[in-house]
Amino acid sequence: MTAAPGPLGRNLRAWRERVRPEEVGLPDTARRRTPGLRREELATLAGVSPEYVVRLEQGRTRHPSPQVVSAMARALGLSPYELDHLYRLAGLSAPESGLMPRHITPGVRRLVDRLGDSVPIAICTSSWETVYWNPLWVALLGDPAAVPSGRERNFAWRHFTGRLTGISLAPEEQAVFEHDLACDLRRTVDRYPGEHDLAAMCAELRERLPGFARSWDSGDVPRHRTMRKTIEHPELGSITVDSDILTAPDSELYVTVLTAEPGSEDASRLSLVLTVSGWSAVPG
């Protein structure tokens, strides 16, 4: 006998069917037989299997993890009130009870999408996990979706463990950058005690890296400073950009924007990144 969908399954399906594909960068083909997103598309956006989405909607899985719930909410573009309702339907504490915000507002999403062919932009949580990006970011730095969510999509983890290649800073800025990054992680762990995976990641970094441990124990308050970085593009060579970190309104999401000095050779190369990569300016 098939399990009854229940409130969690009913709401997930209703939210899925109201999302227009073009809102999340998917083609809106005339051959769609149902409104909104397909289950397979939602699964891809949330980083879960299509079978798992089916089980959730059919009521055969009623208690998803906080990480899955936040990923589904992000993919569905839920409002803060809907996010709170989703957590309660899943039998979980709301994000205010120890989990960091992950919700991307429609306005911030549109900002990233509309600047897709002019500047590389990515959105990270306060733990530095990349959760949204535009095509120019992909063309310049690679596709975050090519690696699993969690640590492998976490900018801080990839930086400190040497997995982040092709990006360099001036030696005098490298130490400052890493100090601020470690302090930022400590602040997030302190503020959101429910983020157990993040705490475990940071504990591992403290054990492996003495410099990280010193920064962590310093008690310093992190600052988001403009940093000049050089990116080695496989076809265009070195591109020097300014990296600015903005905070999305009403959230703790970080919006990283990369720009080159107008009229410079770096700006010219940056303008060619989409062309040589073959990526479309339409968000993916």
C-alpha cells in the first residue's frame, strides 16, 4: 500500500509546481506536461537523488536531515515563513534554533542572474559553502555543481586543504585573508551550535593546521576586506581581479563579486571568459 503524502509531501509538491523553470535558470520548454519544476530538476538543484524527492512527496520519507531541508528550501526559493513551516513539517527546529540561514531571496537571486554576463558572482553561506553562482563564475573558476555539496563545495575547506587551485594573492595579503577566514568560521560555529558538520570540519582544520588554530584562538573579529587576487585561466592567462564580499539584506549570506579595473588588460580578458568557455550568459 502506498503511503499517504502527508503535509510535508503535499507542501513540497505544491512549492515545486509553482516554481517557473526560468526563475532557476532552466529552459521553459513547451513539452512540459506539469507546471513548475520536474522532480528530477528539483533533485539536481537540491543535490539529492530524484528517488529521494519521490519518497518525500509520497510520504515514504518523513524526516529529512536539516541539510536536505535547507537545500530543498533554497532550490524552491521559499520565503522565511515557508522555510520555518518546512522545518516544522520535517520535525526539525527552525534555523533560528542553531542553524545558519541558507535562504536566498528572489531579489538577490535576480541580482546574480542579471549580472551573469558582466561580473562573476557567487553566494556563500556564513560557513563559506557556495550555494548559488552565475555562469561567468563557472567560466572563470569552474562549476561548483561538479562537486558534492558540503565540504567539497566549501570555499574555506578547499582553500585551507589545497584543493582550490588557480587563485593566488600577494604574499602580504595571504596571511590576512586566511586569518579573517578562520575567524569567520569560528564566529559562525559559535553563533550556530546546530551546525555539527561545520564544527567537525573546523575541528579537523584546527588539528591539521597550526596557523588556522592560532587564528581561531585569537578571538579576533573577522573583517571582509577587498582583496586583489590573480586567477590563472587556462586559455586567457592571468586575470587580476578585486574580490569584494557583500552581505545580502536580511541574511548572513555572503555575495562575492569579482571585478577588474576598467580599461585594463584584465578587464578585457574578463570580458572574453564567457566566449572562450562556451558558457551561455543564461544562469545554469
